[in-house]
Amino acid sequence: MTAPRPLRALRAEWTKLRTLPSTGWLMLLAIAGTVGLGFAITGSLEYAHCESPCAVDLTKLSLAGVRLGQVGIVVLAVLAVTAEYSTRTIQPTLVAVPRRFPVVLGKLGVLAVLGVATGVLAVAGSLTAGRTMLPGNGFTAAHGFPALSLADDLTRRAAIGTILYTGLVTLLGAGLGLLLRDTAGALTAALALLYGSPVVAMFVSDPRWQHRIHRFSPMDAGLTIQSTRNLAAEHIGPWAGLGVLSLYAVAAVIAGLIVFQLRDAR
């Protein structure tokens, strides 16, 4: 019995990605970057140097490495789409699956799974690093800082949200790749969206505009999901911030799909 066309497209895209050496290396880079930076940050903290009352957000700091590690998964997402144009393999792909929607659906489905899987491993490693390092630096239950645990509602929300964040930035990169079809252009656009707004905010003196920029920046808004303390000081709520990133990802995917449907595969 012949498998449904969407399933065949999904299998084909999975075969392409799993046979590319760069897929594993980029996922490893994303995981190592996230865990490594989180390890460095938590390892450098000392309770003795924390101003009283110490209100440092240990969960957020443990997961902060995703700001660096996300580069690996964004590069993977962009390359998974744009490489087919540079190598002309998009043409046999469309010959095998003439309807373009299943092709896009297959790419996005596989990339989303890889992004989420990368997020799971990166978050697990980061929280383990924080749980290992922080007690030895004085952040103990006796000082009001119990060990990081998914049994805690806020820590669990931050962990799940960070995993969703990695999946969404993966889709953002894939959507921009579909839209622009050029590796350098799509990477530049993705990284500018993620890192450009916080840089711009540094040079804005008006607090109201700083607030607006952070509130609607895909990275800053999306990573509010990691906050577990002093939530009132954040520019946007945790789930609302992740919703902002979702809108960026959905817009990029829809625009990429429309353009992919309308133009020739050249």
C-alpha cells in the first residue's frame, strides 16, 4: 500500500537531513553553545557577592545560553531550505512531489522536530549544569534557593517555554529561507531579527521606546518565558512574549509558502 503523499514528503525530507553531516554538527553546536554558556554563567555566580536581598533568577541564568546556542539551529533551518536552491536539487524534489504544499509541510515538520529535540537536550543539559554548580557557590535552600527542579512550576514553565522557543526560531529560519532562497540573505535576516532589536534598544534613550522595542523583539519577547522572578519588571508576560515570537515565525512561514507556491523553482 502506497503511503500518503504528505507522509512520503516527510520521509524524504527526513532522509535528506539525517544523511547530511552538517545536521548533527549544527545540532551539537546549538546544544553545546547553550549548555556551555549556561555552565559558564552559573559557575561564575557567588552568593557571597549577591546584594541583599539576593533576588537573582537562577533558572533564567541557567537557560541564558540559548541566546548563543540558537545560532546553530537557525543555520540548520536556513541551510535545509536554501541549500536545495544552490545545488539545484529542488528541481528533482518537485518532480518527485509536484504539489508544493506537501514539500513545505515535510520540511517544516522535520525541522520543527529537530528544533524541539535540540531544545530538549539543551535545556536538560543547562538545568543539570545549574543544579550541579549553584549549590557549591552558596545558592542553597538555606539561603532561599532550592535546587533547580522541574517539580517547581515556574522552572517547568521556563524549561518547556525554552524548548518551544527553539522550535519557533527553527521555523522562523526555515520560513525566511523559503522566502529569500539565498543562504546569506536568509541568515542575515534571521540573525538581524533576533539580535538587532536588543542592539538598537541600547542606543535608544527614551525609556518608552526601549520598552516597546524589547516588548516586540522576537528574541527578547520570546525569552521572557524563562523568567521566574520579578515578573512585573519584564516588558511583556511570559506566554504573551512567546506569542510574539510565534507571530514572527508564522508570518515568515506563510510568506515563504506563498512565494514558494507562486514562483518557479530555479
